Amino acid sequence: MDKRIIKTRKAIVKAYMEAFASHPDTPVTVVEICDRAEINKTTFYRNYTDLMDLHYQIVEILTNKTVIDPQRMYMFDNPREYFERLNEYLETLSPEQRLFLNYHVMDVMTQGEAVYNKVFRERYGDENLVAFEFLCGGIQRAMLRFLNKQKEIDELVRYVEAVKSAIPVK
């Protein structure tokens, strides 16, 4: 990819994150992003189809840097390693990125859920999908507390282990 495109996209993402951090409860506009990134709207739309496209690309970038691996279910197979690696990753985030994740943890969890659903079904069968949904819902709530440094890794590991012990293996 051309260096100018990379530079422009980084500027757009940075502008979006800064705008979001300055007013997380109100929508960020394309005009605001363009003003902050010092680009015009045509440049924005040359790189992203709309604000949702930008939003989901940011979610994907932040999600892919965490521990989502379709070959292994880290969260389930080794919850301690998963949460320790996730914690290390979270420590590298800027305050804006942490705030974005805090507000959009549902989108991030949906990305992970889509990856792990197939692996879980193969391993535990369709009849245990309710447990998978329960696990994902609990992890989502726990992640919010984790992002806000209100939950320790040991608590998260105990939660995953408790759900895991209730699911019969095929």
C-alpha cells in the first residue's frame, strides 16, 4: 500500500479517536474528523465508505491485536494466558483507544465470538451453544470491568473455569 494512503488513514483514525475521546456520548462527524486530520471530505470517502466503515475497521484493528486466534480458543483453553496477554496489550493502548474499547466492547466481543463459534461447536456440539453465549456475555461484562481495572485476572479465570466445568465434552 502506498505510504501516502497509510499516512492519511493513520491521520483519519487518530482524528476519529481524539474526537471520540473529547465527546464519547455524542456522535463524531465526518466534518469533525476531516478538520482534525486536515483533509477534505473527498479524501475521507476515498478511504472509507462511511463512518461505520471507519468504526468497524478500528474495531477490527484493535481486535486483531488482541488474542483472537481461530486455531485456539485461548480464552477457553488457557484463560490465564489469555487475560495476561490481553492485559499486556491493554497497557500499550493510548487513553483514547482504551476509551474507544470501553464504549465498543460489544463490537470487539462480536468479532471474537464469530471466530470462536465454529471451534466451540466442533468441540462441544450445538447443544452447548447456550453455554457459549453465556460465556461470551459474561466475558463481555468482565471485559468492561477489566478495561476499567476493576477486575483481577484471577476472578476472570475462575469465571471461565466455572463455565467450562459445566459443559460436557463431546
